[in-house]
Amino acid sequence: MPLDGISISAVVSELNKTIIGGRVDKAAQPERDEIILPIRAGGENRRLLLSANPSQPRVCLTKDARPSPLQAPMFAMTLRKHLAGGRVVSVAQPGFERIVRIHIQAANELGDYVERVLTAELMGKHSNIILTDEKGLILDSVKHVPAQMSSVRQVLPGREYAYPPGGGKLNPLELPDGAFIAVFDAPGDVPGLIYKSLTGISPAAANEICFRAGIDLGARAETLADADKRGLLAVFNDIMRGVREEGYTCAVIISPHGRLIDFSAIDLTHISGERRPFESPSEMIEFFYAERDALYRRNQKTADLRRVVQTNIERCVKKCELYERGLRDAAERDSLKLWGELITANIYAIKRGMTRFSARNFYDEAGGDVDIRLDPQLSPAENAQRYFNRYNKEKRAFAALREQLRQNDEELRYLEEVSNAVGNCVTEADAAEIRDELAEQGFIKRQDRGAGKGGGRGRKKAAPVSAPMKFISSDGCEIYVGKNNRQNDELTLRFASAGDIWMHAKNIPGSHVIIRANGQTPPDKTLTEAAHLAAYFSKARHSAQVPVDYTRRKYVKKPSGAKPGLVIYTDNSTAYVTPDEGVIRRMAERS
């Protein structure tokens, strides 16, 4: 979700406790719409991030030291000119809007100290970062808004700064009880009336007010009783009291499958999922957007791999349909052999020129007759031989189709394993390993990783090295998980010893899991936690009661000529688990 007024108020509260009186250093502009202000405050070096990115506008303290362009953009140069060496005086959130104003006292060209204001407007595609002087005139902004773009409000150097239009919304921090109750005099759904009438209240916060008051999220204002309105008012006042007293509860909500759902500075009890708490709103915001950016980057880097794998999976599915149709057609081959034998057995009763002949089927206990078509241009013996030849041809075709179907099924299973591995990619090295594997198997062309001097071909650049994932169980046992087929082979066939425990989701594409057991029997809790890993890092991640096979490593073999990651095993047992993201996260934290 974008930052709402409540989350912004938490950030403003944090900044007033951490950077007031701090000295501003040289501003940086790592992205076209992002500013980082280094500030020395309280004996610590801090970085204040202001982003006007349309999809993720935010203000927060950051630990990310992103490199700046070699030549600073004009806006960064303006900030350096007017803010460098200045002191942060205050940080404010006017009218509970999605606006943060940072007041900085800095020296002007004459050496006199004057106040500059750096304003971050966090409003989606209309987000902006604006610097104004002591008279409220705009010195510069990240985005210029001329009259051609907006006839309501221009943002240009030399113009007087004005707040964005508020749309007639009410400030929830200064709202009388009667004014809140009056919101529901208009027709409409209750959550919608709340967030459309009050500044800084997001749809999620409006839903939370309704949920805590026991009001259905789809309820209409026309159906509310006076008691319902008083209940909504009580919850609203309780939340606003927490904001005034700075009693924030910063947390990111994560789904059972590890997907980021939302973040907020108040507890969104109407949303189910695991709460990951944070001590400060900046840490919460940094985590949320860093995770989202990492997911976006992973998807971008593996998009070509997913496309190649999916295309080949679809090709295999179509080939499977063709082979199965061919097998069904070839299933009539036994009739061809029967017809040839019946013609041979009745050869003296058949004359050249006949087009059909009816013969008793001596293979049928009921003694039924079989009607056989004949070629009048052929002799009886030639008709029989024609059916025998067709039978032998169909027999060879059936055997070839069965082998082709077997190979196609093996390739499909392999590609599904690769598809699962692509989903497990975390680093560039993970993607590079899968890309090399697909090249070895002939699915993509191998890319030249380097060139020699003078532009000619030289020694190939070494591929990035990727390592399997490592987890520690509650009992202190080491558990390893392969992220792709190469790692699966390495873990199972070379890393694991004969007495270790091997796990894999039963008949489901997924990762190999190894429990370092050294011949001992691991505790039941370790086996269960490892089964969670095997189920989670498989195609059944979002399923319940996933079957997971496990056995000693010595019972796992790789057939000769099998594709990477494919093995067979015996002497196994099966456990059933529903993947739990919390269990996996706790094991990861121990490693």
C-alpha cells in the first residue's frame, strides 16, 4: 500500500526524535525522482530518503548507500547549494496529509541564516519533492508542473508554493465527534465514506475502523443504527488517540505463503497473516519496499528463463497428446495380424477379385465371424501379406511411439523441475546456473561470457557461484536445500553421505533436501521441519497435506543418462505436511 497519513505521522514522529538539530551534508540523487540527505545527528550518521517514485513514494531513514551518478543532476546541485551545512529545525505533517515538510536553517549567499523547506508530497503519480525559500517561493523541484500539465497548480521555480488541493476532506486529528457522525449522513458504503471524507485515512485504515466496530465491510451508511455510528466513533477516536500519543505498532503483514500483503503503523486486525514487527516505521518501510524491489528484480532477471521453460513445457504437452493419439491408433494392429491369419487359414476359399470375405474367428470362444476387406487387384496370399506388413509397421511404430512418449514425459518432468527452480531463484548466480544448465540441455543457446583482447574470443568469464540454502532445525541439525537441478545433483550425489536423510515432495517437482544425520536417526521435529522445506520449495508450496518422501541417501540412485536433478529411490517413508512460512523463517534465522 502507499503511505497513508497514519504511517507518515509515525515517520514524522521518528524524524523529530532522530534528526532535529542534525547537520545536513551533501545531498545525493541516486535516481531521477529520489533524494538522499546525509545528516549527522546525535553522534550518528543517518541517511534520509525522499522518493517521488509514482509506484512507491516514501520518506524514511535508510541504510541503503546507493551510488550517485558521476555528474549530479540539477536538483541535487540546487539542494547542495541551499542546504549543505544547514541544521534541521523541525519536521511536520500539515493537516494529516500525505506531505512531509522538513524545515532546515542554512546560510544564504550573504552568510545570513535563513529557513529553507524541503517538501515531499507522497501522492502516487502526483508525488513530488520541492525546495522553497524563506518567502515560500519555489527554488526547484524534482518534477516541474507547468500550466500545460495542470491548470490548478503549477510547480515551477519562482512560483509561490501552495499545498495540493485537498478535495474538501476533514483533518481526522481535529475532527469533532459530531462531524465524524455526520459523515454517514451521505449514502454509500461505510469504509468508502470514511476514507473519502477524512484526510490521510487509507482504505485499509477505514476497513480496520469498521472491522473493530463490528461493522460489515460491505455495509451501507443508510443501514447504520445510531449505536453502530457510536461504535465507529469510539474506534476512530481510539485510533486517533494512539496517533496523538505516538503509540504506533509498526508491522509488515505476510501471507502464509510468504507474500507481502501490507504494512501499517497500526495493527490491521482485519487482515489475516503473520505480523513481522519493527521498532521503527523507517525499518518497516525499508523492509517492505526492499522485499518488493527484490521480487521485481528477480522476476525481471528470470523472465527469459520462465518464457523458455514455459514454451518448452507447452511443446511437450502438445507432443504428448500427439503420441497418445498415435498409440490409440496403433492399438488396432492386433486386428491386422488376425485378418492376415484368417485369410491364410481360408486361402483356398478366397478368389482374386473378391472385395470382402467373412471368416470364423478361431480365437473367439463364442465363434463369431469377422468381416475382412480385400483388395480385388491382389491374390489371397498377397492380401494376407499386405495385412502382415501393415501389422509389422504398426508394431514398430507403436514401440517407437512408446519410447518417444517416455522420453517426452521425462523431458516434461525435467522442465517442470526447472520451472520450480526458476521460482526459487534469489541471486543472479542462481539464474546464471539455470541458464547454463538449459544451454547444456540444448534449450537455449550458450552465451559467450567474455571476449579476449582486441575483441576476439578469449577465455570464458567464470559463471557466478551459487550455493544451496542452509537451515538449522529446532534440534540444531543442519538441513540443506538445492535451489536448482545442478545443486540437487551436487547435494544428493556428492555432498550427502550414505547415512544422511534425503527428502523430496512425492511425485511433485521440487528441491532435494538433505538432513545431515551421519547415520543417526534425526529427531521427529527435525524430520517434520525438513519436510516443511521439501514441500515449500516444490510446486505444491500453496497446497495442504503435501506428501514428502524420505529415505537414507544410500537408497537414492541416478539412472544412467538421466537429466540433471532426476533420481530414483527405494526404502522410503512418506510424511504429510502443510508448508508453514513461519517454521521456515525461524530455521533460516538460526542458520
